[in-house]
Amino acid sequence: GFYLGITSNGTAFAENDIKFLCEIGLNEINISLDTLDRKKYKIIRGRDEYDEVIRNLNYFKKYTKNTSINLSPTIMEINSDELIELVRFAIDNNFWITYQAIFNTFGKEYRIGWYKDFDLFPKDIDKIEADLNKIIAFKDIYRQIGNSKEQIKTMIEYFKDPGKSYD
């Protein structure tokens, strides 16, 4: 009677672990996959484990009966050019995708104005806005986008003014 979900970077599984989790009824696996580029992955995660993540996503696809596979990329400068590509990857593989906006606590201590000199905060906000608006339009076509339209619209406003408080 429990709902079982796991959030992971996707590296700490062996094939048998994944098969077991799917067999016992894992409802949801959330994998923090921020990029489809191996070099960027290594920069973001500090380790070259991209192949392991992709391998394990494929194992989840192979063994799942009812497990929802969800990608959870964080939108940041280094992957800001891949937002649409990540949606296409999710759709092509029948994964869900739920975006997160980068925020101050991403490895840093809080300080006012943190985003002004934080290398990971996106620089081209107009491009972010355009891509997020495309993702909003995709929601009418593809069910796999987990964010609501309202969440995505709030992200656009957030990227324009990250110092503002949001409900």
C-alpha cells in the first residue's frame, strides 16, 4: 500500500538492482540527468559517469512494468542550450521530464545577489524564456512533461528576477 519512489543520480545501480526494484513495484525513479553531453556531465557532476546513467536508464526501460522513469534536469548556464533536446530525449524514450530551476543552495552558501556572479546561473535569459515557452507549448502535445504550465511560467519570471520572492 506504499508509494515507492527513488531520486538518484542514476549511477549506484547494478542491472540486478534495477530488475529487483521494478519487480517489487517501484512506482517512480527520478534521475538527475542535467545534460546529454558527456563533457558537460563531468563538469556538472565532477565525475565521468555519463555512460552509467544512460545504461541504467536503459535497464529501467527494459525491466519496468509500471515504474515511471523521470528525468530531473536542473536548468543552469552549462545546459541552457539543451532544454529542448532534453525534452526530445525524454519523449523518444517514453520518460517523464520535470525541470528544476537552479537556485542559490546549489553548492553555495546563501547571500543576497548570489545569481549575479554565480557561473551556473543562466546568462541568456531571453533564450531560456523562449525555450521554456516552447516547452509550455509542448505540454499540449506531450504528456511526459511533468511541470505544470504555471510552474514553467513561474520559472521564466524567476530567471528574470531571481532575487524576488515567489509563492
